[in-house]
Amino acid sequence: MTDTCKIAILIKERLKVHKNVTASFLVWNKIAIKEGKEEKMQGIIPIKGAVNFQITIDPSVWIFDDRKQTAEQVFSFTQTPDEMEEYTKEVSAHWDREIAEGAVFPPTLKSEKKYKKEELLSGTFFMPLAPFIRNAEPAVSAKAIQIISQGETHSFPLSSLEEMMLLFCVNGKPLKMDGPVHLYFKNKETNQQPIKYVESFIIA
């Protein structure tokens, strides 16, 4: 066998290996993309049923939504009179101290931006459900909202919609293990047992 033939065979074998490696990479890449899409789709929650528009909501973008609220904002009115009195005393004492020591100037814009960023990275946030249901435009005949979680249906009067809050971020992180959201009622205590693993909302 001539040297030319040997070189031709060697090149052919290397091309074959390269082709196999390339094919394997493409298959892996497709799987990775598919898994990424499936993971993203798992975080999307549909609103369907007796509505004029079947829509979906994506909690992963709520961190930049001005409608989000902290736990203090959501459950502040559930404080007992004693708690409110204690809070009022603390605030009064704080301002008395400020007056005695000299007024503190408000933070600069740079400090506000830094605080805002730190708050987003470490905060715990809720989103009201009502605006999204209103966007779907429930039928006039609709009486209830059903929350589907792990195959189970939790049904509530549609009139309770304004009390429903969706926890979507804890300590700056999305709820991946038992999310994408937990359903709370803001007229109940903070230690209530929320509905986890929310899959969809059905208007009935």
C-alpha cells in the first residue's frame, strides 16, 4: 500500500470520528435546549375556564414588576392592636432620637439604587392574583376560582380573589422545589398553610 493510500485511509477515519463527535454534540445540544424549554414551561401558569381570554402568567419576570409586595405590606393589617401599639412606640422613639441628634438627610439616588438592588437580591415578594384574572376577563356567570395543585382542585368563591396573593420569591430566589408560586390569603395570618405546586387557575 502506498503512502498516499495510507494517508487517504487515515483522513477518512478521522473524518468519521469527527462526524460522530459532531452528531453526538448536536444531539446533546438539542436535549439541553429541550430540557431548558420544558423547565421554563413548567414555570408558566395558565388561566383558563370561563374566561374571554385564556392567558398565561410567568412568575419569573415578576421581580421587576412594581405591583409586587413584601410580606410586611401584605400582612401588615393582620397585626393585633398590641403589635400596632408597640410598633407605634418604636417609630415615635426613633423620630424623637432623630430630633435630639439632628435630622438625617434622605439617601442619595445612588444609595437608593444600591438598596433597591440589594432588596431584589435578598427580598421575599408576593404578587396579587386579581389583576391577572381580570385581564383574562371572567364570564359574567363565573362564580368560583379553582387552583390546581398536584392533580388536586382547591375551589374558592370568585369574590375571595382580592385576598389571594402569590408568593413567588423567597430570599431573592424563585420557588423551584415546590413552586412556581404559593397561594396565600392576605386576610389570614402569616403562618397559614399555603397551596403549593400551583399548576393552573380555572375560572368556573
